[in-house]
Amino acid sequence: MGLARLLGVLAVPAVLLAACSSGNVEVTSTSRTASSSAKPSPNPSPSHAPTATPAPTPTPTPGPPPPAPTDPLTGGAVLTGPVIAAKIDNTSAGLPQYGVSDADIVYVEQVEGGLTRLMAVYHSTLPTEIGNVRSVRTTDAELLPVFGTPALVFSGGAGGPIDALAATPVVAFSGDAGSAGFWRSDARSAPYNLHANLQTVADAASGLTQPNNIGFVFAATDPRVEAAPPATSLAVQFPAARTGFSFTDGGYQLVRAGESQTDASGTPIVTDNVLFQNVDFEPDGNVDSVGSPSFISHTVGSGTFTLYRDGHALSGNWNRPAADLPTQYLDGAGQPVPFKPGKTWVALVPPVAWTDAS
């Protein structure tokens, strides 16, 4: 083949290549443009790509521990055991009283004839001897369900109060009905000599529960106490009975006819709180053996109160919407008043009574 022909043959592929390149400029250019716009990764292997380190989760600063639960009746350490209430005589004929100094809470109730009777509530200590045990009243049936399922120790009673008690969760322990734990003491004559052993009652009872919240809010100290008016001598006067207290050595000692009181063991009857609770009051339709009407002090409802603690008086309003609900005791600002941890006496003060404190 001649040199000119050889050069002609070689020139054909070159021309064809130029022609193909010219016919695909746009496609080739687009392809290259897309390819060139993706910049190469400085780390082409994904397995070698750096990973972001997550920010450490802040450790929360612990707040103060929640307060330890307290016993709803005393504000002290929670105690395991039932609630047992007992009706105790509160007249001079029934003195001395047995086991009253061991009660966590004592209620003073007006009964017939303008006299008073105690309902002592035990939880921290169950004495082996309490007395003198007396009869039930309709006030008890309204008051006790807030405690849960307590027992009530009593000597007997009229049909109305017994029926009212039977309609509640309260477990009745009646001396007249032959319940366990009762005996007649030779210390006095009947009806002022019926005594009971509360440990026997606790062993014989079934279904008793731990105490519910009854509405007391406790505080060992509170600025409202020191700011409250002083009150070191106080009394509630019922038509035919008087209950007084004198503030001594940090507590209120029970006073009767000007004399500080002890129970039969010689133990002073002293409480940390005294509550005068003003209540509605009406005949309950029952009468005693001489025809004197019996009354009910209503603890469901609302009214005023004065709480005495540490030698000072704090006043406010109470409210209890139902028998199985706790009572709210609120000061003028709508805050719960602070009961002092310890024992409490509550006088249910009807309109016919009056109170005095200085």
C-alpha cells in the first residue's frame, strides 16, 4: 500500500471519532457536568468517616429527699396496729380514770343533762386497763368512720345510738353484749366500775385497719405559732361540766376544779394540742333513764375552731363534707394549721357552751 493511501485510511477513524464526539456534546457535557459537580469526599471510604460524639447527658442535681411518712394520729413515726376507741366516764363519780393518759386523741362530747363524756382513741399504746367504760352516743357514729375501721369499746346504749353505730364500718365491742375484754373492777360500784383490756380487744377483733388520714397536719415548728396570741390557761364550760387546761413544761395539763389531773396510775394527763371545735348540736331523739334528751354533736359540716399549742392560739375554719372524709383545719389564709406532733384533746363545743383562754 502506498504512503498516501495509508494516510487516507488512518484519517477515516479520526474523522469518525471527531464526528461522534461532535454529535454527543450536550449529553457528554451534561454527564461530565453532573459528575464534576459532586466533589470527591476527603474520606472516600464510609467506614473511615468521623462520627459526632453526643453531648453528655447532664446529671440532675438531687433535691431534698421527700419527708418521711408520719402517723396520721400523732405526727410521729408510722406505727403498725389498729385504732381502738373507748367511751370513758367524765364525771366526778367516775374518777379516777384509767388509761386516759395513754390515748393519742381524746374527744370531749356533751351528753344529756349538760354533762360530758370522753371518747379516747388509742393507737400508739393499747393499755391493759381502761375505764370507767360507759355507753355509746350518736356523736360517735358520725365521728369514727374517718379513722377507717376502728373498734369502739363501750358498755351498751340506747337503741338509736346502737343502730347508728351498726350502720358504720366501726366494730362494736359492748360489755352489755358479752364482748371480750371486759370485767367489773372492785375500785368503785356500778356503773362506774366497768373496765376493759384493749390488747384483748385487739386480739379478739377482726377487720380492724390502720388509721386513715383524719385531717391533722403536723409541724414541729411553724412561724405562725410564735406570731399567734399567747394562751396558757384555757377552758370550755358546758352547762354542767368544765374542761380546763394549763400550759406547763411545753404541754397542756388537764385541770379539774383547779387541780391538775392524773389517771389511776398516777400519770399526769397532758396533751400537746388542745382543739376547741365549734359544732352544730341538736337532740338525737333519745332520752336517758330520767327523761333527759340526748344530743348529737355534728362533726360533718363546717364551723370555726381554735388550736392551742406551745402556749399560743391559732384560729380558723374547719370543714368536713362526709363522715368517711378527713376534716380540713385551715387558717385565715386558707392554709392547714400546724398541729404539734404528739397527743391531742378535742372539745366538741356546742353553742350552749363557752370557752375562755388567757
